[in-house]
Amino acid sequence: MAVPERHLAWDGCLNVRDLGGHTTEDGGETRFGAVVRADSVRQLTEEGWAQLTGYGVSRIVDLRMDTERAEDPSDEAPVEVLHLPFFHEDSEVFREVDEAALAAPDFATATRNVYLIFLERFRENVAAAVKAVGDAPEGVVVVHCAGGKDRTGLVTAFLLKLAGVSDEDVAEDYALSEERLRPRHELWLAEAENETERMRLRRLLATPAASMLGVLTELEGRYGSVEGYLQAGGLTAEDLARVRRRLT
């Protein structure tokens, strides 16, 4: 019997991973073929789309903003797509994020603090994305943004936490994106105009496990748990239970 593979090769994307195979705190394991995290599926070639549909995908949850989606090819996706932006254009929030990043002593702290700002300002958006996974029809749900590491990283971290995966394993999965996206990121760094821009990119492109651990710890302190955070964003106990059932 073939062992399921967490890392998936869909032509055109770099950062596609099944959320199956993670040990849960009750001794079980998250289910393969339930949720896949990805960088933007709009990058997929014709072969890549065939690989996506062949994997049994029934719903795509797109976390990008409308301005990002405006650059997509005009052809329709072959499966249901829900556009649920993780955040919206908000100059005040973006200014707060920039200030927090500059004030932080290191990349890991900067990323953690930036994530927490977005999570507080857009709780309902985050909760809506998680709910869309639990409410999806039978089949695989793909969650993606642009790179599949920040917005997707947070949403899938919460999905794994709801399934009972430990903080350490959630953070380890999050950290994998940096290596998966390295070929693309190295091109961007090489094209940077100066060292200041290169340093800014290095901060934006990093996915330190410590950042995700810090987010999860802080949310537990503020809300009691990831469940408490999502309920503050509008989810019900039944919404959360549906997510757990899908993943386990």
C-alpha cells in the first residue's frame, strides 16, 4: 500500500502540502485528502490544474485581496472558488504593521507581531475562512493566498490546532514554506535594488517556527485557545466541530 505524500507536486506551484499525517494529541492522526495548503493556484499550468482536480478538490478558499485577484488569468477555475480575503486594504493597519516590523529586534519577533495585528484587526475574516473549510462539500479543500506561507500559514495553523496537533508540530509545518519557496525567493532577493530592500525582503520571506509558536502562545493568553479566538470572530461550537470532523 502506497504511503500518502504530504508534499504535492502540482505544476506551476511550489508550496503545496496536504495537511494529513500530523500526529494529534489524542494519539490519532490528521486525515490525508481533506485539506491542502498552497501558494496561488492561479499559477498552475494546464497540467497543474489536472493534478489539482485529479486529487479530488471540491472547493478552493482564496485568501487574497481583490487587487491581487485582478491580475489573474480570465479563465474560470474548474472547481468551486470562494474568495474570502484574509484582510482588506486599510492604510491605518498597514502603517501599524510597518511600524511594528521596524520596532522588532529580530525577524521572528517582527513576523509574530505583524501576524497578531492582522489577526486582531480581521478576526471575522479569519473565522470565515476556517468556517469555509468545515462547510465544504465532500472532497479536498485547497486553502491558498499568494505565497501560501503567511495568510495560508495562519489559517492552516488554526485548522491543525482544531484537529489537536501540538503547537510544535504546527510551527514545524509553517516553517517548511520558507524552504519550499526558496527558488522564487532567491530570484526576488537577487533582483532587489539595494541592501535595504534586500533586508526588508528577507524579513517578509522568512517563516521562523518561533513566530508561529509566539502567535499561538499569545492567542492562548488573550482568548484561552485558538477556539476562543475563532469564536470571538463569530464561529459557533458546531462550526468548530465540523472542521475537526473534516480533518480527523
